[in-house]
Amino acid sequence: MSLNLVAWILVVVGAINWGLVGLGWLIGPNTDWNIVHMLLGSLGSQIEAIVYILVGVAGVWMLIKKMK
């Protein structure tokens, strides 16, 4: 699997996650639709933080690739 495909998948996952978080906030203050937290929250916040960092790095990677 190429680095570009992995970055693309992470960016899409991150975009969907943030869209659901925003939608949850609009629906109600106690509505938490953070998919990353739902899937990885029980494993510890450090793994969740690593996923968020990887999504951010993937976004920067895609931005750099687009500017070339």
C-alpha cells in the first residue's frame, strides 16, 4: 500500500470523524459521535492521541503533495 493511499485514508477518516463530532455538538451537548474515541478510547488516550497525530501528519502530507 502506498504512502499516498494511507494518507488519503487517514484524511478521509479524520474528516468524517470531525464532521460527526460537529454534528453531535449541534444535536446536543451530551451527544458524542467521536468515532476514534469510540473505537480506541478503551485502549487508552495515548493510542487515541497517536491516531490524531497521524491524521494531522497525513493532512500536511496531502497538502504538500497538492502544492507540488
